[in-house]
Amino acid sequence: MEYITTANVLAWVFLTLGFFLMFVGYWLAATALFPRHVERCEMNFARPVVICLIGLLLSVVPIGAGLAILKVFPAALKWIGLLLIAAPILCGLIGSAGLAKRIGTGLRSKVDDGQAWRGVLRGGVVLSLTLLLPVLGQLLLMPMMIAAGLGASVLAWFKKAPASPPPVPEFPPVQP
């Protein structure tokens, strides 16, 4: 039986913190590298249930095929299975940057003007905090978020250009 030691507790704390930072890092990198794609993904999240169902349907076949290839193929060709598993997950992370941006849009600050990454950072922190819930967050919300990101990303490929960004709330004037 394994005892609860300081080393075990710190291992879980830093593992969780690493996942937290990894997600936020992917969302910031996606926003910096593909800003128009992330905007289109953000607009797709106006219909989250449809996006999530599309992502789930699109992720089952490649991940299932990748797992089958990992079992059947020889060691020299297992990279094909890993690629089939990693591709939808990576596309899902890029697409879920639109969700982080959408959440960050609702948490706007006056400092955000001209700095789109601040909204993604703020929304990414909030979204990552929702994933910290032990069972619901890690076993249900995380796969659903990645599947919804995949659905948003795939639908964003077929959109030409964003028609208009989602509505942004205006700030009332500050009274001294």
C-alpha cells in the first residue's frame, strides 16, 4: 500500500499545474499563430452542442483506427497510429482556443484594447480552472472540450471569413 507522502502530494500538484499551463500555452500559441482561425472557431461556439457532437463524430474514427494500428502494426509503423491519435487532439486544442477566447470576451477589461491575447489568457485560465474538478472536469469536460474544439476547428476550415465578431459588452464611463 502506498502512503500519502509529501513527494506524492507534490507530484500531483505539479502534474496538475503542468496540465493547466499546457492548455493555456496551447490556446495562446494558437491565437498568436492562427488568429483568423481562432476567431472563426469562437464564432462557431455560438452553437456548442452541435459543435461538440460534430467533434465527437469526427474524433471516434481516427482515434479508434490509431488504437487499432498501435495494437496490430509492427513497431516501425506504430507512428502512424500515434499520428492518427494526436491529430484530432491537436486540432481540438487549436479549436478550443476559440472557446477560451469566447470566455475571455465575456471577461473583458479596459486593458484588453488592442491586445487580443489577454482575453484568451483570461478565458483560458477560467476554462482550465473548470477542468480541475477531479471526476467531472478531467473525465468529462476535458474530452468534451477537445471534441468541441475539433468540431469548431473543422467547421472553421469551411468558413471563408468571419462575418462579424461576437458582440462585446461596452463599459460604462468611470465616475471619479
